[in-house]
Amino acid sequence: MELRPYQQEARTAVESEWESGNSRTLLVLPTGCGKTIVFAKISEDRVRQGDRVLILAHRGELLDQAADKIKTATGLICSTEKAEQSCLDSLSRWYRVTVGSVQTLMRQSRLDRFAPDYFQTIIIDEAHHAISDSYQNVLRYFSGARVLGVTATPVRCDMRELGRVFNSLAYEYTLPRAIKEGYLSPIKAVTIPLKLDLSGVGIQSGDFKPGDLDTALDPYLYQIADEMQKYCATRKTVVFLPLIKTSQKFRDILNSKGFRAAEVNGQSEDRAEVLADFDSGRYNVLCNSMLLTEGWDCPSVDCVIVLRPTKVRSLYCQMVGRGTRLCEGKDHLLLLDFLWNTERHELCRPAHLICDNAEVAAKMTEDLAENAGCETDIEEAAQTASDEVQAQREEALAAKLAECKKRKRQLVDPLQYEMSICAEDLSGYVPAFGWECAPPTDKQKAALEKRGIFPDEIENAGKAKLLLDRLEKRQSAGLTTPKQIRRLEKYGFIHVGNWSFEAASKMISRISAQGWKRVPPGIDPKNYIPEVKEA
């Protein structure tokens, strides 16, 4: 099986991390981008190196899916470590790849059957669960194994927790890039102007209590069904709800409104039949109580409704991801977003699928609410919000520049530099892994100071490394240095971060010829565009 370009990049990056000594690394691919195929190929690579490989997951569907994909992609047959099945059985022990249930392997009596070095490579599917005690028990026992965590979690704030388990991020393929390159469906969001009150909902284990959500949601179910008639009549829709009884009640309401709705839950004896009928078109709406967030694919789904509000971005992305796969006749996914009213807790919204920067996400959410009822492409909405936030930052930069002028120091304030080069990834950076959170090293501080950056306001080593990497890339590209930017912005020039080093040098020389008192005659700093030398 031939991998897509990004899948091969991911495969290579993981191996590179292991070779460089990072024994526990992460791979991030959005839902629908073939993460199982990637780790199947990585498993094959490790088997060729003589390793035994353990694929670890928390649900039977994920284990079965992994075994099937590994056999399809590589020809390797997997043994199973689950309940009464064991990879140590006389026949199974010949297979080099094992799919294992974490609920089974977490027990010490089960682990004691294995030598601590029995597995040389462990791959954790849905790795956002890896911080739990059950996974930690297994990882501690096989402490010498190299570890790969695979997840669809797209944002670094989720990885702050994962940084307790993993020490590097080998590769990340983002949702916007996957959509742009044609591997996932575009997403259009519609904010529905129906305000649902969550003010009385409590928090449990870091998220909203399902029981409280059920009580808060119940009075609105008929109104939600009416809104669905406007948008979902010709679509194949999946609805996520907080409790089974709510899911079943909403199914009945939808059927009374003319939909062909079905419901599945963990106790449904006919679950496989219902899912097959939904796939074939017998039903056009499928209600569930958080059953279908993992291990279920139906590419023809073209509408998702999240009626289980959440603070957990990985969970939100998994729900929406049920509709992002490509399918013939499907040109986009429609995401219906209701106006949940909560003043106490941050809530995941469409903006959080695509925006890493909290400020941009808040602005995009505000813009979508102002255009309630209209389909809006989330990439376009994110770009608009980013432009608006950037304009606000430029105003803040002007104030920062005025402050910097008073300091009269030769080194450039890092915030000023980040704003000048429009580096959202720098200004919005959040450290994730242990080494990133540590203070900058003396070597990093010296390197920053040498390149013209005042290092004392940089709080952690991760930010220092990111800034040094950016400085080196800009130098290689022949772009302006921090000192050039500071000098030219002092005289009122804007967007200097986009200038070439050569153009900046020439303008500084011309200002110097004026005795540093003013810009050359005929130059308007706010509208000046430097000449670009033809290649």
C-alpha cells in the first residue's frame, strides 16, 4: 500500500525521533487522515528490525480495526491480548505484532506473564488517554520500550497533559492543511440563534456533568428538531447527546417531525445492523450518547450536531471528525453550532477546530454568532478573525514601540519582534513537554542576545528554541534582522518584518545620511514599499 505524502513524512519523522534518542514521541493526524495506516507501516518497519510490537487501545473496536488495517497494509497477522486471548499462546507467540486491551494488560497479574523486555515497541492508539493510570501501569512495566502515541488532538494546550507521558512531537498534520490538500472535506459552520442555558451545569473530571447536561438540554429538544428541519432535511446527520435516555427521546422527536432517525448505544443488541442501515441510507439521522466518537467510520455523513457540549477539545474534534471524511457527492461538512449560554466555563466551538490562538478563536466565535443562520466556511472565518486580531495587535504594537523608545536599549523586546513579523505561533506559544517548560539556558540567552533579542523576558526554553529557529530561518531567507526592524519602526515604517535584509540596509543607510534626524525626502514610512530585486 502506497502512503500519501504526509503519511510518509510522518513515518519518517517518528523513526527519526526514536533514532535521536526521544524514546516516547507523539504523532498527530486529524480524524480521517489514516493514522492506523501510518502506525501499521511503522509496525512493519519495527518488525523488520526484529522488534515485537504492542498496539495498545482501550476499546475492542479499535483493536479489531488496527488488526484489520495492519493485515491489509502490511500482510502481518496480529495476535490479541484481551480477556482470555493471549499472544503467549502456542500459535500466537509466532506473531510479532500484538493488539492489546489496556483494561486487560493494566492488571499486574497479566503483566507478570511477560518479561519486562518482551515488547520493544509500544504504539498507543487514541493517545490522549495515555495519561490515565491504566496506560501508565503498562508503560512502567515495559519501561525499556520505545513508545509512539497517535492522536487526532490538534492543539498544544491538550498536549500539555500529554507532555507528562511523551517527550517530543514527531509530526503534526493539521486540519486546515488536510482540507487544503484535498484529503478532508471543507467544513461550513452555522450558528443557530437558539440560546441553551448551561449556567446550572456542574463540572466532573474536567468536563460538564452528563446528568446536568441532560436536564439543561431537555427543554430545548423540540426547538432543536425544528431548527434541524431547516438545515438537515436532505443530509445524513449524526447527533451527539449526553445520555442514552436523551438520545432515545430525541430520536422519537425527530421521527415525529418527519425524519428517519435511529439511535445506538453501548447496550444496543442490533447496533451493527442499525449502523449498516444508516450507512445504506435507510435512516438519515443517527442519535447516540457518545458511542461513535472513536472507531466508527461513515464517510457519507455530511452534517454533525454536537448536543453534548464539552470543554475537552480532543473530544469535540472527535465528534466533528465523524463527518470530515471524503465521499462521492459530498462537497462539505455542515456543522450546526448552538449558542450555549455559559459564563463560567470555556466551551469548545467550531473555532477550536482550526484556531490554535485563543484570541483568534474568540474573535471567530464572535463573528460566527453575529452571522447566525448563515453557512460560513471555517477556514475563511478563521482568516478574517486572524486579520482582525492582527489589526488590533498592530495598534498594541504602536503602544509597545512607544514604550520601547523610552527604554533606549539596543536589544529588541521579544514581543515587539513577534508582532513585527506577524508570528502568531510565537506569540501564542504554550510549552508542552518537560524540557520546554524549563527556563532558557545560558547558551540560549547568549544566542538570542547575539542576534539582537533581549532574552530576559523569555520565560521558558521551548519559547527560546522556537525563537532561535525562526531567527535562523529568517537569516537564511535574507529577511530583516531584529535590530533592523526596531530601527526602521522607530522612524514609522510598517510591515518591516516582510522586508529583505538588503532593502532594510539601504533604507537605514539613507536615514543615516540624514543625520538620523528624519527619513529621506519624499518617503512616506506608512505607505513605503521597498523595491524587490528581480531574480
